[in-house]
Amino acid sequence: MIPKTTGRVVGYGVIVLALVSTLGINCFTLAQVVRAKTSVPWADQWVMVQDLMRRERGEPLWPILWTPYWGHRLVLPRLLFLADARWLSFTSLTWFTVLLQFVHIALLIGLAWMLLRRRSPVLFMIAVAVILNLMLSPFQMQNFVWGMQTMFPLVFLAATGAFLSLSVGGIASLAFCIALGFVASYTMPNGILVWPVLVVQAIYLKQNRKAAALALIGAVVIVSYLWHYTRPLEIGMGVGGILQHPINALLLVGLIVGSPFRLTIEADVLVGMMALFLGGYIFIKALFLPMHERKWFSGLFALVLFLFLSSLTLVAGRLTQKDLHSPLIDLLPGSYFTMICLFWVSIALLVLSTSQGRRFRALLLVCMGALFVWLMFTSVIRQLIEAEDWADFFVGSDAVGSALLLDVPDEQMLSVLWPSETEREERTMFMRQRHLAMFHEPRAEWLGKRISDLFPSLPGRCVGAIEKTVGLDGWWRVEGWAWDIDTSSPPDDVLFTDASGRVIGLARGGLRHGYIIGFSADLQPPPPSHVGFRHSEYLGYVRQAGDSQIAQVSLYGLFRSQGKVCAIR
């Protein structure tokens, strides 16, 4: 039999190892977020550019904000994008998205402290590990690196803040709770669910006057949200389908919850249903806590309920019964994993906060602990790959943005950013005229200027070469590699100059050899000259000048953070 002291040391060691591993994953994820920063619009961001154009034409603000987009009434996100264009030139908002996520993490850790501080510091440490692991999980990378996705972290942060504010009590906290309810409601459709959940939470706390007030305010907000609301064409089961087929709807919720495991559809449903069943059992048992223990638990109770209802809205709006038999594993886009990861965090807090006192609950803690270890650590390699792939895609988008800056007709690449050439050209012209997005960057002014005027200091030396060119009606698309041996890093930008030293082309560095996910995927290994230099590739464009050959072009690497330039030989 293992001595109690030895068992305790081993237990602490495992928890510390989990925390250290989690922090390692977090650091890698955040490093990829920084690497992926770009001001080049992709996909739905081009629709926001159209909103900017409508506003510039003098259209009233409210109809622009109120127009539904794919079932979303993006009132506050649109205001955020308009403000970004007004004061930050429509640059990347990933910094704001990550900031929101860290605020949410702080709230969840605070909730864990209030729930577990009297129970066990060990349980609190476990809760912190789970929160950091899942709330900064690479599964959410799409939301972290795409500026359009600020709305996903925002709606769930606002909901959590509203529930915890009601838990605090007092007039000021109630006012803050209502304000956050408005934020959630006018950010995403599931945000309106905050109001009925707040009413249930107030009743659970036996605060009937607050429940009545919240019900009245919530009814007004929900009616206003649904006024002239139009549903997207491609809808899921719908509310009627959920009522007619509740078992299948519940199985689809299980599929949503189990989707991070990515086994098979059937296995993901099984794991998700097991988590829902065990979590639901604890949830129902905990509802009968004495009143003096309900204050902070009510916030967790409301969060779990809100996330379950939000999953049902995803079933109603995006999934069908056919998805239960789909041959595809990745049915859900990465944008929904903020909700899914938060769901698992809430289940973890639910289990940890009710785990003491009975042997059955201790056994349940062990079973759920095994499930969470599986969720958090057995897919680490896949998570890190996903983080790097998303970063590479947006670095690639940044590189293709050079074609927009230089007006290069590279439809093959540009169609990935936005498929309609006519719309893209119109909106690009708008951004060019107003110096928005990538046109606000220093590189937008480099073409035609002498490299010695842009960067007067003497250049250092880097190694590199041009590897591939594609002719594009007066331009070359150029791919190659560059590396600074001294700092062991690739340049951020590569500038191409003619014989007189004038800049005739631009490129972005930091890519993998022959592989830009979403743009090109030639997975052949790099040649021996730079096989050990990861992310040493660049992609860009060079103007064709008369009969000059690409071999006559000079290359310079730029390291923005260091203000350093190197000649690439």
C-alpha cells in the first residue's frame, strides 16, 4: 500500500506537470497568434468593408448595424469594426480578441477560487490547469487569429460576466449584469438566451423581484432582436425539428460536446453524451444546495445552462440529423470551439465543486479526471499542428496581400481572400483611397523608393535565394527562402530592387517550404541548403521591367522589430 505522504507528493507532482505542460501549450499558441497578425481581410471581413463603404456613402448607421448576416445581428461587432476603421485604420483586432479571452480566464479562475477555496487548494490548482488549457486551446485558433471572430469570445465573456454579477448581489452589480446582458444579446444570436437564464438564476437565488425585472427587460430585448429578423437559408433542425426529434437533437448536442476528441462521429457522440450525463447528474444533485451555498454556485449553474441552450441553438441553426451519420469527422468550424471549450471548463468546475463528501462523487471525479486528461493532453500534437496551420494561413494571407498593394492580377491566390473579383477590386480601391487595412502599413509606400532612402543603415548579410517564379501579366509571383544566420530567424519582409536600388517588389517571410495551407501545398522537403531553417520561405511579387530577368533582381530582408536590413545572397 502506498503511504499517504508518497501519494500526496505524487499527486502534487502530477498537477504541477499538468500545469507546466499547459503553460507550454499556451506559450506556443500565443506565439502563433503573434506570428499570424495581419491586416489583410479574409472571407467575412470583406463584408465588413462593404459596411464601411455604405457608411462612407452617407447611409444611416442604424440600418447598417441592424442588418442580419447569416443569422447574426452583429450590432456591437459592427460598431467595433467601424471604430477600428475610424481610429485604428481597420488593422488586426486579434490583440483585442486575446485580451477578451484573458479577461474571461480571470473571471473563471475567480469563480473557481470562490467555489473551491474552502474545499481544497489541490482542487483549485486542478481547476486553474483546466481553465488555462481549454480557454487557450489551439482548438480555438480560428477565433484567436481571425480579426472577424472577436464576437465569439465577446458573447461568452459577457454571459459569464452577467451571471457572476448577479451572483455578487447589490444594485451596482445588477446594473452591470443588465449591461452585460445587452452586450451578449447584440453580439450573437445565442446572447439573447442570457435573459431567460438570468431569470432562472434569480429564482434559484430566491430573488423574485430581480427575476421579474430581468424577465421584463429580457422580453423587450428579445422582441427587439427578433424584429424583422431573417433566418439564413441553410438552417439545421430548427426549433420545430428539435421538438419533433428531441433524442436526435440531444445526440447532436453530444456530438458538439465530444467534437474535440475527433475519433469517429459515433465515438464523439458517445463521449459527449457520457460527459452530459455525468455532468447533468451532478448538476441536478447540486440544485438542492442550502441557500448559504448557492451564491457563487448559481453563477456556475447559469453558465452550464446557458452553454447547453447555446448548443441547442447550434443544432437548430447549423446541424441536421444526417450529421449523425456523416463520414466527415470535422463537422464544426473552429469558430464554435470557444463555446465547446468553455462547456468543458464549466463541467470541470461543476465536478470539482461537488466532488467531496461521498465515495461515489470521488469515483466520479476520477472518471471525469481521466476524460479530461484524454481531452487536454492526448491530442497535444494535433493541437499544436492546428495552431501552426492557422498561423501559416494568415501569414500566407499577409503575403498575398502584397498583390493587393501592388495591384497584381493573381486571381488564383486572391480568390482565396474573397472569391468575387469585381467586389474585391471595388473594396480594395476603397481601402486604398482611405489608407485602411494593409494600405495603412509602411510597406504600402515602399514601391518605387530606393532601399538606401528607406533604410539608411548599412545592410547585414542573410542567406537565401529565389526558388520559383510564375508570370502574371507584367509581374512575377516569386517564392524563395531567406535566413539570418546571426539571429537564426527569417526576415519579416523581403524587398526586391532593380539595378538602381529602387524597390520593384514585395514579399512576406516566415512561411514553410512550399506549403501555405489554403493557398498551396507542395509538401516536398526543402533542399539541403535550408532544410534546417523552419519558416524560412517567403512569397511575394516583382514587377517585370522590360526584358530584365528575375535573376538580375537584388533581395533585401527586413526585420521589423529590430529595424534591421540584410542583403540576401
